[in-house]
Amino acid sequence: MFQLRELPYNKNEFSGFLSEEAFEYHYGKHHQTYVNNLNNLIKGTEFENATLGEIILKSKGGIFNNAAQVYNHNFYWDCISPKETKLSDELSNAINAAFGSLEAFKEAFITSSTTLFGSGWNWLVYDVKNKKLEIVQTSNAATPATESKVPLLVVDVWEHAYYIDHRNARPAYLEAFWKHINWNFVSEAYEWAVKEGINSFHFYTK
């Protein structure tokens, strides 16, 4: 049985970005519902004792949608921090090589996040095949790991992620998100992606 993972911070630590009310709905209701749905859907199936990562890579339909949304949300909560953090030198160098500078990456990432139509997620990933960083949009529950791309950073652009605090102003939410990126986590994700490839996804989803 999967459980709603604990947040690595308090729900009232993100003033100006996400309110405690937003966490109550997004984490306490939406995320919890995906966990509950997944547990109900896998009962009596080949996935009953599988890891989250195995379910994501092998399932389809409702099981995939709920498993992927559990993972996507887990990863999103790890990607934000109430305190300022810094990139590792290795990640900084990789971003500079791929995008020219951190500012250029910010512009490209926020533009991609803003222009994603409808509901979905915007990611920074490490492509295992070409060993490069890329920005990837996914719709609904889709996640880049199914394409052998290891997630490093994600922002949730489903409207329920930001409507309580920012109404329909997705760009305002994204600017606030940028100030709260947990670069320590993203840097570690990059380090493991380079070392272990897609196995780092499996390690995260055990």
C-alpha cells in the first residue's frame, strides 16, 4: 500500500508563493486522492506489490495516470524549498553548456511552463541517450521517465496548483516558484542521473 509522503517542510513556510490553504487542497486533497486511487486500482493486479517506478513504466490507463501523478507530486514537493539554496558547480556548468547561462535557462523554463496548454508539468531532464539537459513539457499525468529522461526539476502547472494563491495568473506563480527552487535537491538529482542513468529514477521511486 502506498502512503502520502510527508512534506520536508511546514505548510506555512512559503509566504508569497503557496499558502497553507493551498497545501491543504493540493497536497492534502489532490495528492492524497491519487494515492488512494492507486491503492484501490492495483488491488489484485500484477502491480499490487510493484514499486511506484515499475508501475509507471509498465502500466497504462487509470493505473498509470494515478501512479504517475503520485510520483509527479512527490517530485514537485522535493523541488521547492522555503529557504534559498544554491546550485552545485556541476549542475551550473551543465546548465551553462545547455542554455548559455542560468538566466537564459530561467527564461526558457518559464516560457515553456507558461505556454504549456491546459494541464500538465514542465521539467528539466537529463536525457540518458544523448547525456544532455533538456526542457520537456508533459500533459496531464505524463512523466519524462517513460522516455528514458531522468527528471531533475519540475513545476506543476495544473491550475489547482496555483489558483488559490495566484488565481489564473500562471506567470506570477512561476516567478514565485523560481525563487523557491530547491537547488540542493536538483543538484543531487543531476549528480545521480549522470552516475546511474534511469536507475536513479528507480531508486527515487522504490
